[in-house]
Amino acid sequence: MMATIEIQNLNCGGCANSIKKNLEKLEGVSKIQVNVEKSEVMFEPASELHVEKAKESLKGLGYPAIDDANSISSKARSYMSCATGRLLQH
């Protein structure tokens, strides 16, 4: 069953690329999709524990879930993740 997490700071394809690349590294997380327009990340978790691991990974990248705090440092991390994602696209 697919899980959907609505996140903050998702602005472009660079952000989406970084999110996808990082979540692909997590064991128990597959079929990752990122919808920039809706600020959503969808994936198939092996268990509820994997949903929580994905949320923590997203938060570490600067993309906290919509109901989590969005600090200045979170916004700065998302900017760096976005820049990295843009570089990896080309």
C-alpha cells in the first residue's frame, strides 16, 4: 500500500531529484514518486517503521512533513538539497 507524505519546501525538479535519490537509499522504501505541484512524496513502505524512517530522512534533507516545524535551518538544508538535485539532473 502506498504512503503519501505532504512536505514543506518542495519547489522544483531539483528538490524532487534529491528527495528521490535519497529515499532510494532507504531499505524498505520503493516505488518513489514526487509531486512538486502538490508538495507530496509517495512511496511503498515495507512497514509503518519505514514510513517514519522516510519522514526522518526527508526532514534531514530540509523537507519536513507539513505538520512538523519548518525552521530556518530546515529551509537552508532544502536549498542545498535542491542545488545538489539540480546538479545531478544534468
